[in-house]
Amino acid sequence: MIRKLVSNVIFFVFLCATVLVPQKGSCSEGLPYSTYAPVLMYHDLKPVPLNGFDVTPEAFAQQLDWLKANGYRTLSMEEYIDCIDKGSFPEKSVLITFDDGYKGIYDYAFPELKKRDMKAVFFIITSCIDGELPGYPYITAKELKEMAKDPHISIGSHTLTHPSDLREENYWDNLNEFKMSKRYLELITGRKCDGLAYPCGSYDEYVICAVKDAGYRAAFAVNTRGTMGEDTRWSVPRIYMGLSMCENNNAPFKRHVQNYAAMDDEMFTEQYYWIYQ
């Protein structure tokens, strides 16, 4: 009797787990990455770079000018997702994104974009708003609200606390990370938050399912182009933008924008190295 009861309990727990936790293979959809417009991934702008992922305001301005001079059109997050839905992108369109939410985006990126009437997406770590890391202050809630009033600016989520590897978290913790950050950003900006960028680019099918269940319409990776055998709207690859992309008058930047579909894997890889001691 007891043995049968224990067996029934174990079966019931297993059944609940299989029903409640998304099953692998249930999240594949979208277009091949080669059909997507290029996506640029910046972090911070600093007059004196402290890290390999910094770009100077001067280099950023030059890159924007090059895009404009060469007929590129910047997209908003909504426009980019709509293009995924339709299955095609305008010729020479590009998505500019910034991760984390450092103060440099308000001090330097936002003004340079406004000068040129260009669009960009800022993926924000919501728990870091009004905070600071050594050498890297984050934007304030007041600054974020001001930026969000500009129709050319899209605000996306970079999760609540920026876990180092979402694949090591369980589905429910990830769902909370995604839902809470989305809810807070929509509350503070008064606008929909439809896009999410994975911290450190880490994801798997369970992570993707949590993103979908949290109500997002697309998610952005870093260095992966089909690690699950295909590319989807839930793992859009982005070109890493840092010091290495600004060399030789921004030559690597220009080359990779023009050859997004055939670019080498190294430029999809985040390059973290500290310059200052």
C-alpha cells in the first residue's frame, strides 16, 4: 500500500514537472540570421576607454556619420521586430543597440543620435538603474525617462540582475528575471518593452521559452549563430562593438556592417579586458 502510494506521488510530481516546464524543441521559429539587418552591440561611450568594450564618443560619431553617408537607415526595436514578422528588411537597414545602461549612453550616445535623427535600442539592467560600478556609473531613472520620451529611442531589457549564465538558472528564476525587468521598464517609461538581450549572450531552449512566456517579441544574443541547429528571432546575433572595431579609421566596423551575413565568429564575441589597474 505504502509502496503504491509513493509510486503514485512520484508519478504525479513527474507529470506536473513535464506539464509546467517547457519541453526542449518547442521554441524554434524565425528566419535565418543571414536575412536579418545588421545589429550592432555597444556597451559604453567614454572619452578615455577603460575597457575593451568602450568606444569613444568621437569614434561613435564617425560611425554614425559613415552609416548616414552610405545610405543606411537605423531601425527602432518595433520596426526591427515587424521586419522579422514580415520576413524581410529594408535594404541597408541597421539596428544600433547598447547593453547594460551605463551613464555614457545618456551623456554621449543619446545626444549624437539626436543630432542625426537616428534610432537606437538601449537594453537596461533594471536593478542597476541609479547605481554604479567602479568607473562605470549607470543612468538614473530620471535620465531613462527623458530618453524614453524620444520616439527614436527604444528601451529593452537586459534582465533584472544580469545573471552571468542564464543556462545555469532554472526556468522559473529566468522567467522572474525577464518579467520583473519588463514590468519595471514599462512602468518607468510608459512604453512597451518588446526586446531582451541575453547577459553575456548565454541562452538555450529553456531560456528562450522563458523569454517567450514573459511576453517579449524578440531576443538578442552575441556570439551565437544557430547553436541549436537553427537561428531564430530569439537569438538574433549582434556585431560586437569595442575598441577593436574602431582601428584604422573604423575599418573593421565598416567591413562587418557590409558583410554581416558572412562575418567571422570573432566579431560576434564579447571581448572583456581591463586597461586600467
